[in-house]
Amino acid sequence: MPHYYFLTLLAVVLQIFRHLEQKKLVDHFDKSTITLMRFLLPLPFAVVYLIIFKHFLDWRFLLLSAVVSSLQISGGILLLKSLSKQNFANSMALAHTELLFASILGVCFFKQKFTLLMFVAIIVILLAVFLISNFKFKSKNINKASFFATFSGFIFACQAFLMKETSMYFIKINAGGNDFISALTLFFAVHLFHNIFLITHKITQKKLFTEVKKILQYESGLSFIKIGVISSICTALWYYVYTAGEVVMVKAISQLEVLLAIIVSHFILKEKFILKEVLGIVLLLAGLFLLIYLKEIM
């Protein structure tokens, strides 16, 4: 079994705790400020790294990194909007429709190959996602929150493929490059653009210094440090697994985040348990194991 499967699982565990920390902040900060909290901590390291290794970079790599950054910020803000409007597990489940979007994009644009049974496994996983999410068409509030979460899944699917293509381009233009160096360089380049975009946004709102002060003062800066550290490790892992592995399989394994979201939702956030989530969990695990098995025997 490829090593990136296990690294993806580790990234999933870290990501669910990052989302949990972010959910705690939605009543205290606006969405762009919470997003900025994720990226401020690595900024000094990104600047130093990119200055030292600037000979690795060219304008196309930086442009692609900027687009990856804009997609990640957009998807993250949409997910935060969804988290502020509905149940934690529901939002996380719908955001994971990214697997379906990634599969469609992979077949249509990136020459990914799937058997009929693999598509069946993906549909089973998608059905499980909708069961777990308790999706309802009649509630306007749920519909709006569900749209934000689902659209974030589409954006994250696009971002994943672009991240993969950018990493491959880096390796192509740097003969001595490898998956690790490529992922690390992309990580720092994207984080630099994250900060440029978000800080510029805050400056235009004339809220930069006020918001940064609030960030550092909230819980004595502990939330800022926790989110910054968890997010940095988590994001670096995602960049590596997308570089080293197959995007659709990474997305498939990341569906386990839905299972973790349910555990967090019920046992930490004390949100109401829905019995059909049990069927959703069974289908999710069955579909995931089938997809991994089918991929291994191809």
C-alpha cells in the first residue's frame, strides 16, 4: 500500500481538529480573519525560504501558486460560512463531495482511468455523504449552508489538481527536484500569497492592525498558535500527498474526515445524533475499502 495513504490519514486527523478550532471562532471573528489566522504563523519562514531558494522559482510557478492560493482561500471561506449556518458534521460531509468532483475532473481533463466498479464505489461514498449530512431540500437555511459546503468541495477538487500540476511543473524545471522539495516550495509560495491576499484585504477594510491585535489577544494568543501549528503541519502534508500520490485516491481516503466529524460532532460539540448516520458510516467505509481494493488490483 502506498505510503501516501497513511500520510493522508494523518492529514485528515489534523484537519478535523483545525476545523474544530475554527468553528469555535466563527462567533468572534469574521471569516477572512479566521482564515488569516491559519497562514500568519508560517509567513516569516516562507519569506526566508523563498529568498534563499529563489533560484528554484520562475514566473509561471509563482503564477500557478497564486491561483492555488486564491482557490484555497475561497474554498476555506465558503466552508466557514457553511459551518456558521448549520451542524458541523453536515457541513463537513457535504464539503467531501469533492471526491465526486475530483473524479469527474480527473476523467475529463487529466486522463485518469476508472473502471465501472470504481465509479460504483464513488457513488456509494457519495450516497453515504448525503446520508450523514442529513441533507434537506425544504429548509432554506440548510439549502444555503449546503450550497456553500458543496461549492467548497468543487473548489477544493480544482485546487488539488492544480496543486498537483504545479508541483509537477516545479520538478520539471528543476532537474534535482523531488516530491518533498517540490511540495515544500509550493507550501511556502502559496502561504506567501495567502498572506499577501488576506493582508491586502484587511488593509482595504482598514482593519489589519485591529484584527491582528484581536487575534493575538484572544485566549492569550493560544488559539492563534494552535491553529497556526496544526494548519501548517496539515497543509504541508496535503501538499506532499497531492504531489506524491493520485489526487482521486487522496480525496477518497480523506472521506474518513466525515467519520471523524461525526465523532467530534457528537462527543465534543454535543450535537444531536441521527440514526441514519450509522448506515452512512457503513456505506462510507464499504465504498472506501472497495475503491482502494479496486485501485490496488488495477
